[in-house]
Amino acid sequence: MGRKGLAVVAIGGNSLIKDPQHQTVPDQFATACETAWHIAGMIEEGWDVVITHGNGPQVGFILLRSELARHVLHPVPLDSCGADTQGAIGYMLQQCLYNAFLKKGMKKQAVTVVTQVVVDRNDPAFQNPTKPIGPFMSKEEALKRKEEEGWDVMEDAGRGWRRVVPSPYPLEIVELDAIKSLVDQGFVVIAVGGGGIPVIRLDDGSLKGVEAVIDKDLASSLLAVGIKADLFLISTAVEKVALNYKKPNQVWLDRMTLEEAKRYYDEGHFPPGSMGPKIKAIISYLEQGGKEAIITSPENITRALRGETGTHIVP
Ligand code: ADP
Ligand code: MG
């Protein structure tokens, strides 16, 4: 394997969409290529890399299109939204990496694996859907869709009503062996996009897609453990993790141990839906033999790997 080791690099929403004014596909390409350039630099320095990514806004766009066209065309089920976005975002990253390798004179190839992730059909999340998806609706519309389509709906932070779906815990990556083989053969692999396509296993062992969303950080952690990655790097919109984030007594962290991470998590420094799942994912990775995790922003990946910035979490 590579000289530096094997890394899972999980890229967040800011690696595809910078702000609401830059959401088009060409905008997403430009943004994705910036992150891909930094990842190519990491590969140039000797890392083997598997990339995972989020897909929240992109699934939102597909659902909105599907909604607007629903008197003309069939709706797109959520598992298909996952597959569609893994393909489209995977293509974007493959092309960005191709061009980055070309420019750097590197002989490398990136490939995307459409990835299914098994969840427990008895996961308590199915009894308590909490993840808002798709467009906002009026209360009347929301209740009508609940009645007609069996949707779970909820008011989202005073901004309107939305459909909510379960966010079950990822248990098993169906295509893990394929991912491992590709890594062993020197490919840069893009996998478990959007947390993976959620599937359940039926009594006869067969798989079936479900209307749910898996957290991409937790799925990335499962992947990092599954391929025995030496490093789990989470790239997001902040250079470092903070205690008392956005409060007057905020402190940026250069380093924390697993025990400290757990304590700070319990003390409520990392909210659900943003930093919380990242820290949870890292705790799970380190508890299962992971050696090091880093949280930083895309433009700081190279410096963070040199130990100059980012938050480093160690056992
Ligand atoms: P991603 O799309 O990368 O998953 P999220 O928005 O889900 O990004 O989570 C990252 C965000 O979490 C940061 O950009 C920051 O605004 C927020 N955040 C919340 N708590 C903290 C914290 N303690 N330290 C740093 N950032 C935090
Ligand atoms: Mg997130």
C-alpha cells in the first residue's frame, strides 16, 4: 500500500456548494474541483485515498423537481435520489481528479462505486423520523401529503413544514470488498456518497431500498473501520473544531484525545446535525482501532497533514 497510508476523506456540503448564489451544476463543478485539487495534493504526497461526500442539497433539488413535475411524471423514491446523486457527484469528482492528476503529471485514476449501506429495519429511527428533506410546504399541504402519501411531516425551526424521514444507523457496506480491491489496485475510490443508499435485509437475505437517509459522517466512519484506514479526515467549512463554538469564550482546538472528545461531546459542545455526527463518527472510528482523525477545511488539508492546523483527534 501507499507510503503514507490509507485515508478516508469525507467531504462536506461546502465542497460542492459555497453559498445560495452558487448552486448550479457548473458552480458545483468549480467548487468540487477546488477540493479535488487539495485531495490530489495529498495523493501526490503518498496517501491512498477513499473519498466520501454529502448530498443533502442535491437530493433536495431532485425532490423539488420531482414535486414540480408530479402531475406529469412518477416521483423519485429516496433510495433512487441517493443513487442519482452518487452518480452525478461521483462523475464530478472523477473529472476534477482526472484534470488535477493531468496537471500534476500523476498516473492515477479515480472511480466511483455506487454504494448500498445496510440498516436495521428495526432501528428505532424508523419509529421516530427526524431528518427534514425536500422543499418547504404550508401546513395544509403538509397535512394533505401526510394523509395521501403517508409522509411524516414536521415544522422545521419556524421556517415552514417539511417531510421528515428516518435516519437509521449504518451497519454494513454492501460493496466493501469491491472498494477494498479497487484501493489495493491503486485506484482512488469515491464511495458511500450521501451516507450510502439505505437498504434493509429481508428474511431471505435479499436487499431492498428504504425511504431513509443515512448520516454521511457515520457511514464514512464505518467505511474507515472496514478498510482499516490509517487516517479519517473530515473536510468541512471550519478550519478547526471549537469548544463553546460562537460564544464569547470560544476556544479553537488543535488536538484532543478520544476521552476528551467524548467528554466535550457529553458536555454539549457539538450540536446534532452539524459537528455532533462528525465527533460521534470519529469516536466510533478511534474506538475500533483507528489511529488518527483530523477535522479541517478543504484549503487547509495539506497544512493539516503537516500538523500545522486542523483539529487532530487521537486515541
Ligand atoms: P458538512 O456539510 O461538512 O457536514 P455541517 O454544516 O453539517 O457540515 O457541519 C459543520 C459545521 O458545524 C461547521 O461549519 C460549523 O458551522 C458547525 N459547528 C457546530 N459546532 C461546532 C464546533 N464546536 N466547532 C466547529 N464548528 C462547529
Ligand atoms: Mg453535515
